Amino acid sequence: MFGHKNTPARDKVTGASISMTHTIKVQLADKTGHTQMLLSPAETAEKIQQNSSSWIYADNQLVQADQMNEANLSTVSSVRILPGLVGG
């Protein structure tokens, strides 16, 4: 079903090229609720930078927002962006 190293994958029935795009399930929570999206690694990195003061979890591991770029997200399947908790 998959093509060789330099050949794109093709559908067996139609022969059309198949796009194999990596998507990440992103959950963004704020004071009004939460939003769930499917984004590319580049879009996810942008969303993380837009919310850099939030707590970021990549595959359930707390990570630093400034360390999350497109390359680091290439193997991640889920990201949660949550408001930081403040004790007191």
C-alpha cells in the first residue's frame, strides 16, 4: 500500500496520492471552558506560543512552551494547554 522511499503512497483502488499528514489533538482550556482541535505540528507550535504563560502538556508530560517547536512536536499525539494554577 505504501510507496517506496521516494514514491508517494497511492490508493490501491483509485491510484490517487494519499496525504499522510501528522495531526495533533490539541485541547485548549480557559476560564470559559475548553476547545478541542486537530492541528499540524506547525499550527500546534503557534498555538503554544500564543499561550506561552499556560501550562503545556505534550503526551501527558509537562513541558516548557519555549522548547516546543515543530520538530519537537513531530512525534506528539496530544497537547493540553491549561491555565497555570496559583497557590496561596
